[in-house]
Amino acid sequence: MTGLTQALAAFVAAPTFGSNEQGALAVAKTGFMDTIATMLAGHNEPVVNIVRQFFANATTPAEAPVPFLGTMHPAAQAAFITAVAGHALDYDDVALSGHPSTALVPAILAEGYLLNSSGLDALRAYVVGYEVWAELVSREPDQYHLKGWHPTGVFGAVGAAAAVAYLRRLNVADTRQALAISASLASGLVANFGTMTKPFHAGRAAAHGIEAVRLSMLGMTSAPDVFEHQAGYLNALSKAGRVDRTRPADTLGKTLRILETGLSIKRYPVCYSSHRTIDAVIKIVEAENLQPSEIKNVHVITGVAQASMLRNHRPVTGLEAKFSGEFAVASALVAGKVGLAELTDEFVARPAVREIMPKVRIATDATPCPIEPVFAMNDRVEIELRDGT
């Protein structure tokens, strides 16, 4: 039986796209459009400026542009900067327990520019990276977020390496080496949600994908069984050791997971875990014509992993507020919306907002959604008014 690492490499080196390649490419196109939009929207965020300064004295060859800067950089650095910008607002698309496009698209754009890749090649590379990510994440029944792992950083590095290896048309052996190298570069911690380090995870993932391929091309060796080995990638990420390392990867390229799971495009620039809660609060406010002064308590029921990501119960900055269920409710009640205008330090400090946040009670429901297990089957919001309603 072919091991998982070899099966992934064989797929990346010679992918097939099943009976509905056009449907898969359409999803990939959405990922590109969404990422470019969020990249441009987030390009002036402080974390992007920090990353730019970090690379200011780079002396390696300029290979790819950073569109919003009008400058050229080494491909890995260009991917790093654009991925950070794309994730800086936490407005980018969601799937596979993370943010696939913000890792895949910047790596593909940077390396594709250098290689003069076609648009079709870029879209196919996205699908390849997505399918590798999906194959790996599907093998773990336990939630990565609850273990402290940020899937965007952990799986993004490997997905980006797969996409770049496809663009480079590496053979199976070199692809396997690249994927195994990227497995040792994968990282990202949930504890850093609500700080500048979260978009840094996406930047590192995109850059590491390119770097892993370059290192493989130079001859760096790596384990031929890095994903399935008992001391390898999947087992290391599995606290309870329940990950399936032996299941054959025989559906790769036949049944495309990108057609089953797709991409969720964000309506609000905050952690996706709070989106259904925001929808519910806004609908109740509009239906009942509620005023914040009428509110006694707000009871929210959400998923266990969702609640774990909403770690900031009394945020004081706009960045912290992106990962606060209490702020999400307060903004929806006070402003009737949760947008970029509300994700500022000034809005978070408004007395009306700070008055609502302590009134929000969050409980959890462990019933998982079959499409996205990070989420509960349903979220629920009940608003209790001062008059007893």
C-alpha cells in the first residue's frame, strides 16, 4: 500500500481533477478574488508595516511584486507580505477549519509571477493545495483549535508547498521532499489570536511553501513518510493520538473536496466563529426594534471550538475585539452592524459598547456540524429585556 506522503506527492506531481474541473476552478477563482480584495483592504494595517520594515534591508534577488507597494521582492517575501495583508483584517474566506486562500493565493501569485504561469495554472495550483490541505485535516477527529493549533499556519505551509510544487512541475520525488520539508515548517498557535501574530501565521505559511520547494530543488532531503510516521506531522499534532495515519488516500483527484466544502465568504471582519451570532442579534434587533438601553442580558449558545477562539471577553482594542463574542453582540446591538468602522479602539471604548459586553452570557453546544466540525450544528441567541420580555 502506498504511504500517505508518497500518495500526496504523486497527486501533486500529476493531479487529476475529476469530472467537474470547471466547478473546482470556479471556487478557486472566488478564493483569488476574495484574497486580493482583503489584501488591498488590509495593506495599511500596522502588522503589514512591521513586516515591510522587517524585510526592508533584504539583499536577495527581487522576483515578484507586492502590488500595493509597487516594489519587487524575493518570491517568498512577496508572498509573506501579501499573505499578512490578506489576513490582517480577518476578513478573508474560511474553509477546512482555517483560511486556505490567504496561504495559497499569495504563494501562487508570487511564484507564478516569477514563472510566468498562466491563469489556468494558478487556479489548478490552488485546487491542488486545497485538496492536500483537505486530505490532511480530514484525518483528525479532534478539533485543532481546542489543542491550540491554528490550522491556517499548520496546514497552510503544506498546502502552499503543494501548490508551488505543482507550478514548478516537480517530479514525485522532489515534490515528496518539498512536502516533507514544509511539514517541519508548519506552526501557528491559537493563543495568538487577537494579536498581530495571527496574520503572521498566514505570511509564514505562504513563504514556507515557497521555501520548502526551493530547498527541495537544491537537494535538501526529508523523510519519505513524514505525514504517516508515528513521530511525524499528523501524530505530532494529535494530542489524543486519534488521527488516522493509515487510511489510503485513494480519492485524491477523483472526488474533489473543494466541490463539497467550497469557501465561506465573510460578511463581517471578525472571527468567523461569531458570524451566526451576529446574524441572529441583528435579525432580532430589526424585528423587535430594540434599543441597547432595553437589554438586561444576552444568552448565546455556540460551539465549543467556536467559543475557544472568542478568547477576549473584555477587549480594549479593535484587534482584540475581532475575537470577542461579547463585542460581536455589543456592536450588533449598538451599531446594528459589525464592520470595519466598528473595529476601532475608539468604538470598542464607547460607553454603550462597554455597558453591553458584561451582559453577554456564552454557553456551548458540543453537537458538531457535519460540514464544518469546528462549528456547532446551530448557534442560538436569546435577548432578555428589562421588562421581562
